[in-house]
Amino acid sequence: MAAIVLGGAAPVSQLRVDIDQMRNSRGTLRLCLTADPENFPNCIDDARAVTRSVAASERAIRFDGLPHGGYALAVIHDENDNARLDTFAGIPREGFGFSRNPRIGFGPPRFKSARFAVEQATAQQRVTMRYML
């Protein structure tokens, strides 16, 4: 009976995200995982986005039960734990990173630059944190 019920379910995956080159372990990592290009990198109006806040000391984060598809991930190292990316003259004062580690110019990368496919039972992304100041 269970096979019949599960047989019609959409395939899901587990995503492991490894965070590299953290400046320190203070504060919180804030992650935004979305399949919606319009809501990248902030996930503000995306009801299907997965947001997560974890201690900055965690360097491996898991997302379970993701439907197969294309996603982009944004990570902020909120060192002072004020729930936002602090800037000075538009330049981030705290760390940030994106899936696929795209080249950064002025502002965040486009969704397509950070997009990766989740099509297997498990997927992995390695995000390298960047600090401008």
C-alpha cells in the first residue's frame, strides 16, 4: 500500500551546502534558497523559498525534501546578528556568497549565474564567502 501512495509523489532531493572562507564564527548565517528568479537573492515574496538561519559556526547546512528543479542560493554572514546585510556607501560590511560562486560586480549576481540543478537524490553546493570591508 505504501508503494502505491509514494509512487505518485514528486521526486525530492537533499541538498548539502558547505560554507568556505568564513572570517569568523560570530553571528548567524542567513540562507535564501529559491527557484524563482524574481525573488533572488532576497526571497521576500516567495512563499516556496526556503530560508534558514543557523549559527555562523555551522559550515555544513542541509535542505531536505526539495522538489527537483533549478535553484539559486544566497548566503549572508550576519556577524552582528541584526537580521540584515550591513553596508557602507553601498558596499557590504558583512560576508556574502552565492551558489556556483559567480563573479561579483556591482550588486548581486543574476539568478542564472547562481542557478544549479537538483535532479538526483542528493546534491551539493560549496559557497565561498566574500568580504569587501
